[in-house]
Amino acid sequence: MKSNALKMKKILLVMAVVFTLPSCEKDDNGFVQNLQLSTKSCVLDNEHSYVEVKKLKGTGFLDVTSSQPDVAEIRFDEQNKDIFYVIGHRQGHATITVADVDVNKTGDYDIKTIDVDVRESIHYGEYSSEEIYIKTGEFRIFKLPFNFDKNDSLVGVNDYIVSASANATLGNQFKVQAKSNGITEFQIYKGKIELFSIRIHVVNEYDLYIQERDSHSPLTLDLPFIAGANGISVWRGSGQYTARVVDETVAAVDSIIRDDDHFNQQNNTAAVLVTPLKSGKTKLIVTDAVTGQTSGVDIVVN
């Protein structure tokens, strides 16, 4: 009886050990599969343009590839090598293959796949970056080249230099409050894709700036002058300007007219108008009465 009882205890002990061993999945080749991911499949669209995937279990580093990179793009997290993002682009299906590679075991690696369905083309747009200027203490509303969406976000705002805000209610506008002198840059993202970059210069006074096409090309006027462009645009400055023509027998300053700031780079815009008098060449000099800065534009009268 004691012998049978002892045998029964041994059997139960062996069974307990077997049942408490960790359960490991094996692939078709017999390799042990220890890799576990947070996502097995995902559906992406304009509202949910990406998914974050975490390695929950694994022993090596992740090697991730997409069967259709133009449908589903892969980007790794800059801070955590065990996190990557699947980002949707054009409509279609893609398979993400994830290998957990253990460099200490040659030929041994675990593989998982993620099925991706991008059910509509996801639009990110193509926008160039922009530079804007604002004086310390000023509050201004600037324009965006697109409507800010509820899934968009501001990234990288330096709260010491400026405070900035944009949201779906503001639409194609963003607000900036300048706090202290300096240069800062922030971006607008849709999901994990950068849409637009904004570089902000916070200054004590605006530098005198004449629109590039005016400063690089001569102001050309024909006699007799009947109609056409007879002036240049001051895009940025204090708002207090004077102007003169070096050779006043060739042309004369007609007027300086303050204008509205239609573009983000404009501050205290003005138009300087000139009257042609006789054929010849001379120069128009514009001076900012506050900063003392000057800028010149060539004049040609035919």
C-alpha cells in the first residue's frame, strides 16, 4: 500500500511539473516561437493613419519589412527599439513581416506577420516650410496652407520663446504669442508624418525687408507712363518709412502707402510709388525711420 501511494505521489509530481512548464509555440521548422507583438492586424484610413506596434516578448532585435511600402510604411520609434509604427499611404493591402533576430543564435529567429488593410488613400499633402517674424510681446494669427484636422498635432513648440496653438476650430489659422527673443521651430504632424514646418523669429524690431523680386530686379518704367506697376513693396519693417530717388531728374517718389499684411512673412507692409520723369537710370532708397536700416532698388526709365 505504501509503495503504491509513493508511486502515485511521484506521478502527480511529474504531472505538476509538466503542467507548469512554459508553453512555447513552434513553427513548421521546429524553431521555438517566443516573439509576441501587440498587434496582429490593423485597418488604416484618414482618421487612423497609423498603428503603434510593441514587442511584448522576444530575445533579439526586430527586423521589420513591408510587402508594399507604398501602401504601409514602417518607421521605428527613435527612443525605443522595441516599438515601431505602421503608417498607411495608398489604398491596398500589405503584409508586415517581423523577425526577432537573436545574434547569439545563428540561424535562429522568430517570425510574426501583421495584416494591414489601408481602406482609403491617406492624404498628407506636400507643403514647403515657412519662416515668420513676430515682435516680443506680440500676439498674431497666421495662415496655414491647409485646414488643421482633429487628427493633426503641433510638435516641438518651445514654450520659453513662444506659445502656439492650432486646432480644427481655427481651421487654416494658427496663433502665436511671442514671449522672448530667439528662434524656434515647430511642426504640424498628421499621425507620424510631418505636414508643415514653421520657423519663428522673435525680434525686438522688424528688420527692413523689401520683397525679393523687387530688390533683385530693377523697377522699369516707360515714358509716357500711362498705367502699370510703378512701385515696390516693403514687406517687413517698423511701419515708419521714408524714401528718396538718388537722381531726382529721372524719377521722383510719389507716395508711401501702408497696406495690409496678406502673407505670413509680412509685417507693416507698405508700397512705395514712383513717378518717372525722363529716360535714365537711378536708384530708389528706402529708409526705416525706427531702425535706421536702408534698402535700395534700381530704377530704369525708358
